[in-house]
Amino acid sequence: MLPSLRRSLAMLAVIGLWWGLGPAAAAQDASLVRGAVSAYTRANDTRILKDLAEFLALPNLASDSVNIRRNARHLAQLLEQRGIRAQLLEAPGSPPAVFGELKTPGATRTVVFYAHYDGQPVDTAQ
């Protein structure tokens, strides 16, 4: 498997881990986290690959506002499917930011993932 695909799968697995295991259990033991991520990935690899393939199939050129909005809605849907409250944050003239929040009673720390979902055109001559 390509390293970039493996990293993407691991990220999706971590989101699933937090949803299924809860951060309190995950924070107790790093080996528990590694084992849970591994088990989650093995148990859900077909769904994870399907979700990733569907997402990658969406055109994501930053200047294509219609498809960028499709990307944002798709990401929000993926979060919601995993029990994470999602919303699109809008600013005039900009693509929506996808915000997801998973509140956990008793949590003492906050984890933030930040990533771009828009792409830039490729100049094949370079």
C-alpha cells in the first residue's frame, strides 16, 4: 500500500477510534491506541477505502466553488456518520471551512486536526 494512502487510512482510523473507544481510554496507554487503530483499520478497511475513493473522486480545484462546496458537504457527512457534530463555517468569497466537534465528558485536553481539502491546479509542463 502507498505510504500516503496508509497515512490517510490511519487518520480515518484515529477518528473512528476516538468515536468507538473514547479519548479517556485512548489517553491511558499508547499501546492500547496502536492496537485499537490497527484493529479498527482491519475491521473497517473496505469501508475506509470506499469512503476515501468516493472523496478522492470529487473534483477539488480551489477555484471551482461548486465542487469545493460538494467536497465540504461530503466531509461534513463523513464526520456526522462517525458521530461527530459537523457544520460548515462560511465567509464571503471563500470556500466553507468544515468544523467538526466531538465533545467527551471528563476530557481534560482538546485535540485539533487541521487540513486543506481544496486542491491547486497542476502544471504538467513543470
